[in-house]
Amino acid sequence: MRTVLAFDPGTSNFAYAVTTGPTKIKTWGTIAPYKKAGDRKQMKALVRTVKLLIEAHKPSFVLIERFMFRGGGSTAAEVMNQAIAFVVLTCERLKVPWRMIPAAQWKNFGTKAWGYDNKAKSKGRAKALSAHLFPKAPKNDSIHVIDAACIARYAWE
């Protein structure tokens, strides 16, 4: 059975989704935020969690959203790119194929194909998207986690 593991990195959390079909969520959630560049404890925790996800779900493929920095004078780009690098290195070490895509790639496709609404940011939107795109999935009100599931869904298209 084909399984996709998708990651949506962010500064508030690092969301993931494991799917076994376009709308079949096996599990989804968040990894504790990776907040400080070069923090060995956070790096090890991230690698350990990604390794556990890969070993538990044996994905055929990992899809990672590229972190797109939008300014603001913080170290967010450095921190997120380090975290993504650890995901990629973990995939390489465990011999799992991976790919990175920009957010616009799956969001533009999702807007046209699934009615994904990228404008509204709210729990109501997350619930509506979840019910519309993943009707049999466990409940989750996090738009970040819904986005990770949409990234995984994109891999099935």
C-alpha cells in the first residue's frame, strides 16, 4: 500500500500528515516547534520524532513544503531551513524518497481542484476544509495540520 508523509513547517509548529489515499488520513498532528537555530536538544527531538513517524508508517514518499520567508527581521528562515534539512537528512538516512515544493504549487492546484480557500484564516475554515476535503479523518482544528494533509493530498494528484 502506498503511503505519503507530508510536512508543513512553520514557526508556531511543524505539522505533518500521513495518508494512504487522497482523502484517507492515517494520522496527523504537530511536532513541537523548532524555535532556536542551532539548539541541539530541539534538533535531536525533531530528528527523533521524524524517525519515529517514518518507522511507524513506512511512507513510500515524503513531501515537504519549502519554507518561504516573508521578511520581518527574525531568524525564522534560518530556523525553518535547519529543521527542513534535518527532515531531509533523516529521509536520506532511512532511504525514503522525498521532495520539496513551494506552497503556491499545491495551494494553486488545491484552489482549482478542491475548492481550497487560502484567504480565510480561522478555526471555522479549518473545520470546514477538514469536513470537505477529508470527511472521514479524525477531527483537527489546526489550519496548519489541514495544510499538511493538503500537501499529502497533492502528492496523490
